[in-house]
Amino acid sequence: MPLDWRSKLIHSQATAPEGFRSLATPTYRGSTTLFTSAADVTDHWDQEHVRYSYGLYGTPTSFELAARIADLEGAHYCFITPGGQAAIALIYLTFARAGGHVLVPDSVYGPSRALAERLLSRLGVETEYYDPLVGADIRHLLRPTTQLIWCESPGSVTMEVQDIGAISKAARQAGVVTALDNTYAAGVLFDAFSAGVDVAMQALTKYIGGHSDVLLGSVTTRDHGHYQALGDARQLLGMGASPDDCSLAIRGLQTLAVRLDQLERSTLAVARWLEQQPEIARLRHPAFDSCPGHGNWKRDFAGSASIFSVEFAPSMPRDVIVRLLDELKLFKIGYSWGGVISLVMPHFNLRRRLPNHDPSIVRFNIGLEAVGDLIADLEAAFSAIR
């Protein structure tokens, strides 16, 4: 029947010419997805095995990103989440239950620690913090109620490199799930699943996005049972991911290799320069002997990335360190890492349960600027405070 022009605005029969081919993955947006027949109606999250039912569960753009991440990490399944913290929350809320016990490294990412203390505790889950360098001795911390061992290697500020293989082996023998925050390695510099990890996550915000303009996370696994449990929890939590961000992440994947190579070279050069400065008491970079767990990094990792930390000498007042950081021109002060712009962030009051001397730690993220310019910027800042 002929339609009023108002209806034509919504139910247009006009179409674009066929035959367009592009190197870019299309960005599919949509909340409502259409069923062919009323008999096909379902509301299941597993869109790979049932017809697309709702945009919240994913579009072809997000599913392509998930498939690429799973392939890179050697996993069978991958879920995309709206951020790295969402990926962490999905793992916690899938495997931790009331009355349970979770082991978390004392060096864990701050928001992950906050989630455990401020949310899991309200849900009746007990969190115990362990020495990240405990290795196989983690078996002594396991209880009948232990449901999850969380790992993060290297630690996001203090950079401890864990013996993931030994921890995973102890967990598997006890029937406990092991999860790893593998963001530092971008899923490629450390093979989580060969090390025995059950579930791995990363903040795609960092190296996969690569330009500080994407908020995404991923959760991968090889186990079908874990896949089903994660998928059910993700549906109930409403963890949809932006197709536009997924499109940017797919684009970022294509340059990941060249960026990681350049970032490693530049970061090593800047770290070597900083290590020689008299104000620096200790360098915490996984590729250097001074980093806790360096032997684990040397054995297990295919390379290093763009972040590291330095401990300033105890004689350096913190207000002077702040002045030093404020003198920097190319290094911007901001959270996150993995982008093209170099960043610096003081971490003076790290929360730790284990004994420590509370050093004045500053974390650097090295970007894609010329190394000579970055070192010149540091030289000028150090000269200003001297």
C-alpha cells in the first residue's frame, strides 16, 4: 500500500548500490535486532549459536573483535566488556560466591582492590591478599572455600612479575579457578593459557586501542563451562560494548605489533637513562635485574612494554618530586597507559597489606615521541630541581 511521507521516513525502500568492498570492518550499530519470524524469538546471549536477538549482547563488529582477541591469545571464547574494570568485575562476579574466599596479589591494580573490598565484601566474599612473588607456595594459602586466585603480572605500579605457571598448577590441583590480568602483555607478550590460566582479561583501553580514546575490556577462556558461566553473568549485568569503540579497537590491532616494538625500544632507553640518575634509588622495569620477579619475566615473556616505575631516594622530599613532574613538558600527568603520548603518575601512598617501606614511587608510560626528546625533557626537569 502507498505510504504517507512520514512513514517513508522510517520505512524507506531506498537502498545503496551493491558491490562495495572495503578493507575496513563495518561498524554495526543497533539495539533492536530483527527476527525473521515470531517463531524465532529468543532472548539468549549466545549469539554465535542462536540468531541475533538484541544489540546488548553484541553486533557483528564486537563479535569480530572478540574473535580476533581469542585467536591472538590462543583462547576459544572471548567476551568484550565496556572497560577493563568491567572485565575484572565480570570475572569476580562469575566465580566468587557468598561464603567464598578469593586470593588477590597485594600488588593488584587499585580499582580491582577497591572492587574486592567495597563490593565483594558486601556480597559475603572474603578477600585475602598474598605476596605476588609467592609462586608455588600459594598452596599453603588455599582453603576449602577458596574459589578464585587472581593474578596480575607485572603488577601495574610496583611491577612484580609473578610465577603464573606455579600458581596455576597449585590452583588446578585444588580445583580452584585462576584468573590473570594480562593487560601489560597485551595478550601477546605472555601466553596465559600455556601457563595454565583458566581465564584471562585485559583492558583493551590500553595497547589494543592504543590512542587513549577507547574504553573496552576483554575476557577470554578455553573452557566451555567457564564460557557459559561468564556469558550468563555478562547478560545479567548488562555489559554491552560500544560498536564504535570496538571498531577503533579492531583498527588498533592492525598496528599493535609495530607499536609494541617501538614502545619497547623507547622505554628501555628512557629507563636506562633514569636508572643512572642519583635521585633514583631503584628501577622497577621487568626487563631489568632490579625488578622483583625479573627471572620470571626473562623465562616467560616475549618482550616488555611501555610502563615502568622508579623509586626515588628517601632523601628526596615528595614536594620536590612533585615539582620535578610538573616541570616535564612532553610527559603528561594522567592515568592509564599504552597510548602514543608519554605519561607520568606519582603513586606515593600505595595501599599494601604486606610490610613495605612506602617508597616514593612514580610510574612512567613511554609513548611514540622521539626518545631524544623525552630524555631531553627529563634532563631539563631534573636540572630544574637540582
